[in-house]
Amino acid sequence: MKAQFNLPGERICVSFFKSLLDKSSEEITLDEIIERIRTGDRYLNIIEKLRDANNIQNKEALKKKLPAITPSGCFGEQRKLDYLKSYSQIICLDFDKLIDLESMKAKIRKDRFCMAAMVSPSGNGLKIMVKVKGTINDHSNNYESLSNYFFEKYNISADRSCKDITRLMFLTYDPDLYNNKSSEIWSLNSHYLDIFNECINELNTKEEFREGNRNQYVFDLAKRCRDKKLEIDFVLKEIVARFCIGDFTRKEIAASVKSAYTWAPSPLKRDDIKGYSTWDRVEEYLNDNFDLRLNIISTKIEFKRKDSVEKFEELNENSIYRELKKKNINISHSDLGSLLYSDYVKKYNPFDDYFRSLGAWNREIDEDYILKLCDFISVKDTERFKKHFKKMLVRCIACALQDDYFNKQVFVLVHDQQNSGKSTFCRWLCPPALEAYITENINTDKDSLITLATNFIINMDELATLNKTELNALKSFISKDKINVRLPYERKAVLLPRRANFIASTNKDEFLTDETGSVRWLCFELKDKIDFTYKEKIDIDNIWRQAYTLYNDNFQYQLTPEEIIENEAANRKFQITGAEYDLIPRYYSPGDDCQTSIFLTATEILSAISKLHPELKVSPINIGKALAYLGYKKSHHYNENAKYSVKGYFVNKLF
């Protein structure tokens, strides 16, 4: 799609999105947006909550609920450069965490290039709009030059990531918004000429262009222009136009200019800016060369080169440290680490990013993808499976996104045959976008504790291979809602929320070991192998899109008290039982009271059964657990001879 451009006097149009989650947009004029920002129309309550929030994560969550625009253009079907319908020739610069906000706003509103200035949604920064001259191809250079202009004039740093034409700007609220439709248009050439003339005026106070000093003069002038970050082609053209006189040829000038631009690494520090520190030099270099983010799930810094099409990858701090040293930017390794793990680097949640990117599921138009998927899985209790499979998916999202919630249940597929597709299906449930956040067969060590906070799915393949001790240890893992652990290379322990959800499969129909209850396990037995064509006919992103919409619609994903009782009953067929579970009903039936039944303690029952089965090795405790599991009610009976009350069971003897 070929983009059109706004002509002088035309209304400027941008794309408007109701929220970050909304993939569709509408065309709206910038004048209307300015008015909405001035009044806070329809979203003032979100802004107020955002500015009152004292937690970074809460602020980010609220910000994503705000409407947003693409100030630099109007887009068609997608917010991608290929779908740009019109280029607005507007650049919006974002200046965060300003110390004296009102004072800075008062200064900038007097700037001849300031078209609009407004307080940011957080309330501690400024958004500044500037009209620019040029095409889409000039956008990046216009943004960089404007960023440098505001830095040099006001000593404030713009967020360099905002130079992307497709970048969203969240709407804010500022009743004192400044709007000047008569502001000057920023022209790259005019700006470069101003800087070039400044360089000449500065140089002329120290030396002059004369015979015997022409090459040195041009060299010093070009070096000053280089230090001001002027393009070499522009500088060469201007110097030739002004100083190519007589026998001082273009070739000779070009050699001096090239020598100046390659003489030494272009210095990054601006000694003429008061207070420009090493920290500023480091931040500027990182801003110019990298996109950085702190992955709050993996707890790692991720990066990619500016304007690179490559994916983000984990940052090697040593490589950055080496690069800074080569640029003569001297910062200690520990200070670099402190900077990278400070609020300088923006936080990124891959789970939140993935689910929001899916868009909304429309129950009026879209299929019920989850129920459609269930048709590929033949289970013995179909309706119960469909109900709990849907709940499980929504619980997984809640656990991944909410710091105050964790998924207590393990979803288990049971089938007595190998190669029935259980493990493959469990792995397939983790979408490709989150493939780095699934792990299998964890232990109970420190590293496994960390996996609870750094994964989306833990797939316990072949659950039946775990012994009773391992299962009991695993039970404590499943019950954890927070993880207090010292991460590798960290100086102290940190408290992390539990993110991971457990899915399991087994070929053994008896694997549960806890006789006191199995509410943590949701078990479903397959009748046949899973139909593998689900991979071709179902898009896993649609499954999670539907589940995420249900989550946002407050779908009830927790088990009800009735469902817990139902699940306990369903799990009995998967319970590992000893000989006592078979022998007790053979010799005793549950009794009512002392008039029709006899009263026996667990030890007395064990003694009687042991005489009949001397090979039996079991403790009174196990007999008591078996009696409780089988439904024998425990009672108290007063012993006249011993003069105290004992615990036991009213039973009817069957032998």
C-alpha cells in the first residue's frame, strides 16, 4: 500500500485503537485526539488510577487499558508499515521521569518547533509533538535530529524506541495541554545548516581560512561537524560550496573531510552540556545501538540491535562491556550491571505480550475452538472432560498472569498403551510463541524451584515412574504459590510468583498415593489413542485466544465444592491400594452402633487380619487410612476397664 502525505492545510488523521488489546482501528483527526486529551473523555478514571498506582506492574497493566493512537500515520488492516495509508508528518517524542515537570513544560511550550506538549499518562513525563518536513524515508533521521535538538537545548533525553512509525502513543489527560498549530516545521536541512554555521562561527574565533592553513581549517571544521553528528555527505557539499576557491580543489577538500571523519572514534560525550556524565554517555550509546528489555519471567536482560530484524536474545553483559570499552566509555562492570537491572531497562512479560497479541474471541462469530479440540480426544467421561479442560486452560492463563493466584490442579491424561499421543498433546498445548517456557520431569532441587517461576507449562511425562516419596515431594511443589530463592549470580534471594502449570500423562491406571485426598489431580482416562489430525485442523493460538477472552470475561475457572467431591470420587480408580484395601471389606462391613455392631480399634482389626494372613506387613496407621478411605466412620468408645475413651470403628464381623 502506497502511503499518501498530508498537504498544507489538510486535516491530520491518525489511527485510533480502543486499547492495546484491540487489533482493529478507526480513522480519527489529530484535532479530536487533542481535545480528548484535554478533557480525558471516556478514560479519565484509568488515568487517575495509573497516576495513583505505586507498583510498576500495576501501572503497566493500567496503561494497556488506555486508548492509543499512531501519531505518525494512519493504517489500514494492520498496524504495519506495509499497511500505512497516510503519513502524518508528525513526530511524537516521549520524555520520561522529568525532575521539574512544570518548569520544563513551560520552557518547551515556548520552543518554535513545539506543536503540542502534554503530561504523559504516568504524570511524570512529557509528550511533545512536532511537525516535520520530509517523507517516510526521512522519519528516522528527523526523529534522531529532533532528539539531539531537545537534548542539547534542554538537557532531556527522548525515548529512542518511539521513532518507529507504527509506534502507539497511549492517550493521556492534561487539561493544560499546549497546542500551537502555527509552530514551525522541523526541516532536517535547516537544522543541519544551523549547526554547520555554528561550527564555522566557533572555529573562526580560533583560526581563519587562509593560504597555508586551508587543509587544517577544513579538517578542523569537518571534525567539529562530525562531533555534532552531521552527515559527511552534507558537510562535504557545504564546505565545497563555500571554500572550493582557486586551486583548492574538491578532491583536496574531500580528502581533508574524510580524514576528519575517520581520524578517531566519534566522541559521544558532550562536554559543552553541563552535567553530562559517564552514565549519560552509556545510556545514550545503549539507546542508539540496542533495544533492551528485562524479561520478568526468565529474569534475564534481552536485546537486539537497533533496526535489526532478528529476534530478541539473552544479553551477554561482557560483550556490551567490551563494546563500551572500545568506544572509550569507561564504566565498571558492576555499574553496568546496576544500570541494566535498574528501571532504565523496561520490563517485558512474554506471557502478557503473547495473550494480548491474540486479539479477542467472538462467541457470536468464532467457533468454540476448545470444544472442537475435545472431539479429537476420546475419553471415558466426555462431558466432565470438556468442562474441566476448558477450566484448566483458563486457570493456566490466570496462573501465568496473576501474581496472587496459582494453579493447584495437575491435569492428567491416563491410558494403558504406549504411543497413544498423550505426551505429544501435552507438549502441543504450549504455543510456539512460548516454546522457551515449557519444561519436563522436574526434580525437587533449587533449580526446579526456579522453574516454577520461569515456565508456563511443566509437562510431567510418565507420571507413573515416580515413587511415593517423589510424588509426596512433588505435591509440596504443586502447592507453592511463591518461590523464595537466590537466582544464579544474584547477591540475595528474591520472592517470585509461581507461574507454571502442571500437565501430566501416565500409562499406569494406579498412581495416586495420597489416601487422604487427591484434589490436586484431575485425571481423565482415554478410551483410545488421540486423533493426531488435531495438529492440522486446530490452531493452538485460537485455543488460547478463546481461553484468554474467557479469562477477561471472568469465566469461573475454579473447581466448585461439588466438583471437588465429584473429582475425589472419580480419582479413586487411580489410587494405589495395598492388600488391606481388599482384606478389610472381606472380613468387616461398616457397623452402626454398639447394639448391633462390635467396636474395634485399628490395631485390633490389624491383629485379626494378620492371624488370617501372617504374610501381611502393614501398620495400624495404614489400616486406619484404609478404613477412612473405604468409608468406615471413626467413633469414640469409653473403655470401662481402662477408664478412658478410645478411638475405633463400629463394624460387623463377616468371618
